[in-house]
Amino acid sequence: MPNKPHRYAVWMLGLLLSAGVHASACVKSLRWVNTPPYAFKDAQGTIRGLHVDLAQEALRRLDCETRLVEMPWPRAMVELKLGRLDLLPGAANTPDREAFAYFSRPTNSARSMLFIPRSVERKYTLTKLADIIGTDFRLAVQRGSTYGNEYDALLKKPAFSERLVYVYSQESALRMMAAGRAEGYMSDELSGLYAIERLGLGNTLQRSKIVTSKDADHIAFAKASNDAAFVKRFDDALGSMVSDGTYKQILERYLSCPVSVEKLGCQ
């Protein structure tokens, strides 16, 4: 009988300690969607890619577990605002988003540009994005995405916004162009090229000369579920990855070009 209270106290202490460890565990949700080379499932079913590998390695160095969540971009922005999504890679740092998100240091270069069917060059004279105003040009874009300051400014013009066709995914936009149901698609350069190659549309679609943004990608952190101190620690982890060569190894894993860490992409 005398030993029972002692055993109960030991059991309760262990339970409380266990609960404390569980409560303090760092688990961060990270959005992904199939956009090679940034995020995709490989032949073994493992989710990987440039954005995924960079974020997971930095979180690992902070003793955090990554919970990968697949969702389209518009929903991801909503979930980030509400704090139900912790990290959103591939995000541009804009004043509107700074109201609800912190941003990491730049992670990789990501030019936004116009992709077009090869036949479009002969039909339209385009030197800048605004040139589609007053034509029958149909521009496919993903709702909620930003493609640089030029695009954001044009969105305020009804004559431009009426030329937009909203699509759910990059693949649907490229197939629309190939089928003649859209004349252009705004995309990140690298993922656009990968998608065109994967779909076998290299003879039909191409990059235009119109680049709307040369800004780098960042990772957005929900302010509702992260604080500035955590983002600073995350940036420090990215810095350590640069110093020990891990950063360059990840870039080389997914970029088919000579890599420059200073340029965050191809040399």
C-alpha cells in the first residue's frame, strides 16, 4: 500500500513531461502543388522539388517537422491569412501580403514571363504586356497570383482585365493554348519550361520576350502562426546551408544549368 502513491506520482510526472514535450514539438505545414521543378512526386511517391527541399532542410535544422499540404494557390493564400497554413513557398513579397505574412530571404530567382503559342508571334505585335489591350488576345492567369508590378498595375485597367482567362492550374493553361483557346499564359519561367517539356508541347509553345518581373521567390510565413523571431532563425538556417554547400547542392539537383548561389539560380 505505501508504494502506490509513489508509483502514481511517478506515473503522473512522466505523463506531464510527455505532454510537455509533445506540446512544444515544432510542426510546420508547408504548401505544395505539382509544379516541377519546385514541387512534385517522384517515381517512388516522395514529394520533393526545389522549394520543398530548401524548406524541409531549413526546418530540419530548426528541429521542426514538415507537414506537406497539397492545395491550389488561391486557397493557400486564404489558409495563410487564417494561420491554418504555416509556410507558403514561391511567394512574392508585396505590400498587401505583408499585412498577414512575414517573408524569408530570397530563395531562388523566378522571372515571371509570358508564354505563347508559336503562331502568336505572327499574329500580334507584342513588346509589353499592355499591348494586348484593344486586341482579342486571351491571357490565361491563375487567380490570386502576382506576376510583377507591371501586371499588378494593369489589373486595375478594365480594358486589360477583360482579356484575362482564369485557370485552375498551369497544365490547363498550356493545354488551352495548344488547343487555340488562349493566346498567352503568365508563368514563372522555370516551371513553365518544365511543364511545356513534360507535356510534349515544345513544338507548339514557347517563351515570349516579355518579362514582367525579375524578382526572386520568397517563403511566406503566416503571422497568425509564426513570429518574426522564428523567421529570423529560418533565414539563419538558410544562411548556414549556403555556407556548407547544401544550398548549392539543392539548386544543382533541380536546375539543368551551371548554378550560381549568388544569383540564386543559373549563372
